[in-house]
Amino acid sequence: MPNVCGRRDIKFDTGPRDHQIPSAMVSLVVALIPCLSDNYCVLLHHPESGQTAAIDAPDAEAIKAALAERGWRLTHIFVTHHHNDHTGGIKALKAFFGASVIGPAAEEGRIPELAVPVSPASKLTFAGQPVEVIETPGHTIGHVTYYLPESGMAFTGDTLFSLGCGRIFEGDAKSMWQSLSRIAALPDDTAIYCGHEYTLSNGRFALQVEPENEALKARMKEVESLRAAGRSTLPTLLGKEKATNPFLRPQSRAIRARLGLEGAEDWQVFGRLRELKNKA
Ligand code: ZN
Ligand code: FE
């Protein structure tokens, strides 16, 4: 399996889909669980305490099976936003494990069983390490990204995808661009886990708007071979996304020239890219 070169040298050593994140304080095991047609749930497990978190809960049965296979008991569910393909499994998981459900305060009432409503001011921890809440509205109005600085991981839900970004359903181009900019300000070696396996189709669009980008061409080769082998394209690294993802590159001269937006603001270039992608 590939070493994805995270800040703390992310390794695969507990099975084909799980990787170990050693940090100064705690060591977490990460498992990426495919759910529904193209969603992911990420499981984080802390062997010392037994604490186990799910980031989003698309499908209770798939998540229960993944936990049982590993002998883990779910203690926390971190929810990025209220859409059903991220929350549909919460009720059954809560009933089975009694896990604590954490999610954006701004979407209270739209997320089942929400017990810990959070905002950027919240002091959250998981397995002894801080979990920062970053407001990333645009896809939905309360969407949040969870960032674990000690492990160098961010869970971006449907805001930042590999080679793409989420559709703007409840916000506007300016707020979505600000959200992506907040994620882009994290360290380049942050491992990015997002809510969907959309990388291949995102990459086809990216190549249309920036065909001269060598890093993008190389990433697409990698993505094509991973998908052909039935493997995930995640996690990706933030630095790699900044070099390849057109939605993080509105400053690119080539993209601006192609769109005829040389003098526009970054958010306007971003907004035009998002409109074009909606029609692609
Ligand atoms: Zn969504
Ligand atoms: Fe989604």
C-alpha cells in the first residue's frame, strides 16, 4: 500500500484499508469505509482507550460490519453536515452503541440525535487530542470541517473533495470560497479525508480547465490506476490538492485565461468554475 507521506508518516499496518497515525501523544488507527454508492465513513480508533469515532454515518450496516470486523466499539460520531447520505446511519448506530453525536450547532434540528452541538469556539477532544472545528459553509449553511492538528488530518465532508469541491446548495460562491480558503490555510502535509469518492470524474473536469498542469496529469495517472484496481484515492494531501485541484487554484493564470477572467477576484473565478462543473 502507498505511504501517503503525512506529517507523522502515515503507515498501513493493520490491514489493507487501515493505517496507523502515530503522534506525540496518541496513536490512532484510521479506516476508510465505503458506504452507499460513493460515500465514505472514516473510523478513528484509539487502541489504548478503545475510543472509536466515525466521521459521518452514511450507512449503519456497513459501519457496524466494519467495526465488528475489527473488534471496535463506536463511542463518537462526528457529523460534517445534515445531508442524509452523511446522517442516515446515525439513529441505528446510536441505538446500538449509545455513541455521542457531535455536529454543527447551526444544523441543530436537522441532524438526528445531535447531543454535542459545536462551533469554532468549541473545545473538543478525541482520545486525548484536540479536534478543531472549522466553519465551512456553502454546500450547507452549517457545514463544518474537523481538524486534528496532532495527527495532521482534516475531515472535509462535502466541502473539499480530491480534485473538486461540493456543490453550493445553501450558500453562495463567496462563502464557499472562504470555506475552501480556511481549509487551504492548514499545513500542506495535512491528510484530507472527504465524504465521497468523486476523484476520477472531478479530475476529468480539472483537466479540461487546466490541461497544461503537470502535477494534475500525474495525479490523474495515479487516480486512474487506483480506481482500476478498485482502491480509494483517499486520503489526499492538502499540498497536492493545492497543486492540482482547480477549485483551490483560481489564481492560476492558465485557468483565468481559459475562462476570460484575468482581472477577476479569486472568488469570482472559483464561482465560474463551480458553474461550469455543474453543467459538465
Ligand atoms: Zn452533502
Ligand atoms: Fe454527500
